[in-house]
Amino acid sequence: MNNTKTTKKEKQFLLQVSKSCYAEYVADEWSVSDYVCEHDYNMKEARGLITSLQNKNIIEIDTTHGKCSKGHAMVVVSINPDFIDYNNCTILGEVA
């Protein structure tokens, strides 16, 4: 189990990513991802959380997807497999 500490807001963000209709707990793909865009996320908050979670090596991002259907900028956030419990479909890590 990974014991990296996350803040309450970081944990909530990770749970939102993991509960997305696009997220799948598929061990073969080694990630759980979501398209992060203004119509599903508070982007002012998400930008800071994404930076913090990247610095902790909890997520990776992909900015090559351009814009979402409503024309907003979009980034794909993938949760590092070390922070995923595939057997129980949940996020690991302690909340600080």
C-alpha cells in the first residue's frame, strides 16, 4: 500500500477522477484516467490540485487532447497505478 499523504481536496479530486464515466479499473492499462475540463471540474481549483499531485507523482497528465465538446481546454489526468487498489476499485494513500 502506498502511504503518500494527500490533502482532503486532493483525495476528493482523485475520487472524482476515479468515479468518472470514463474511468475504468483495468489493470492491463495501468491507469485510471479522466478528461478534466471546465464543464465537469472547477478548473481554478483543479489546476492547483493537478500541479500538487504531479509533484507527488500521484498523477500524470496528457495535454494532447485539445478541447472538450464545449470548446474548453482539456487535460487527461491518469492516476499512477501505485495509488490504485484494483481489487476494491478505490484510491490508496492517507489523507494528511
